[in-house]
Amino acid sequence: MGLLDKLSLNFQSVPSFKKQLRNILGFTPGNIPLYKAALTHRSVKDSADQNNERLEYLGDAILSAIVADFLFKKYPYKEEGFLTEMRSKMVNRTTLNDIAIKMGFRKITNYNKFDNSLKMSQIFGNTLEAFVGAVYLDKGFKKTKLWILERIILPYLFMEDLENLEINHKNKLYGWANKKGKNLEFETIDERLENGRRLFTVGAVVDGELMGQGKAYNKKDASQIAARLVVEKLGIGKEVDV
């Protein structure tokens, strides 16, 4: 038995797997293989019918629609731009990854734990989206909507905090650079194949100096990570103008 085969048996060999599912779901799951697929990363199962990429695609659409419906009803007098920005804050990769970890997905997600690049990625947020897809296929839209409200939105997404949250770190960094007369560029430092996917390293360069770099499976996310690191490093947004 190869290493990846052993890894793929991780959660299947744990007697409490069904109990762990019930803890996350709040109800008894019907289609266990469906949830196992939702919790399986392509690093251990490359077949499209055995890993969670298709379910992630479905769950992303379902989650986005339910969040849009929630916001539309919560803010009856807000314009489209506000609603779109709030939805982005609620379903962006960083937010979903943090929520997934708090919900316990780190413990039951089946992935190649020897791949260091995965530790820097946001696979748990992706797994959460796949899990939403599994709930939808297992229990239908109404049950999924209630589950998302009770298990994701109400416990973890606080609207007042989100209204004041800045998630576009690139825009914030560009604004700072313009104000300070700095030249800001985002450069692709490295591009390599990791487990069948391209991993990008993008650097944030200020006046020719590399100030921070991020890694992700697309350039957009990598540049946002790099920008966030520079924003935190320079304390942008925290400084007080005199």
C-alpha cells in the first residue's frame, strides 16, 4: 500500500467519523460516502468522483445564493454595491477558512499532510464549500439554508464587524502608496507545479524593494496575501495622521 493510499484511509479508520459529522451537521447524515468525498482533497484522491472539487463548485454557488438572500432581507434599504461587498466579505477564502477551522474541519479533512504547500493554502475553506454541496445533495435546499444560517452565519459572521472590515488589501496598499508617493508593483516571483496544480508566489514590491510575498494557487489570491502581509508589517490603517 502506497503513502497516498494510507493517507486516504485516515478518516475511514476512525470509528467516531459519523459522530464527528453529526457534531458539525447537528443532524444525522444520510449519504455518508457523499460527505467523505466532500472531505477528501485531490492530494489523496485524484479522481473527480472521489475528491471534493466538484462539490466545492456546487457548494460555492449554493452558499453564495443563500448569503445573498440573507443580506437582501437583512438590509432592505441598502444599495447593490453594499450588498455585493458584504457578500464578498462573508464568503471570501480567508473568512471561510477561519470558520472551517473553528468548526473542526482541520481534524476531519482528508489531505496529504506531508505537503507543506497545502499548509499555507486555504483548503479547509474550500472543504467547507464542498461540505455545503454535500448537505444540499443529501438534504435539499431548505435544510441547507437553515444549516448555513444556524451553523455558519449566526455563530461566526457578525454583521457590524463585517461592515467595518477591509478585505481588499491590494486596494488599501495602493491607496497608501498613492498617498505617500510610492511606486507599488506586484510581481510573480515563482510559478511551479504542485500536485497537478500551479502554485504561484507573488511579491509586493515598493520602490523596488520586496516587502512581502504570498503563495496561492492563483495570482489573485497570492497578491492579496502579499498585500495583507505588507499592510500588517507597515501598520497601514493604524497610523494616526498629525
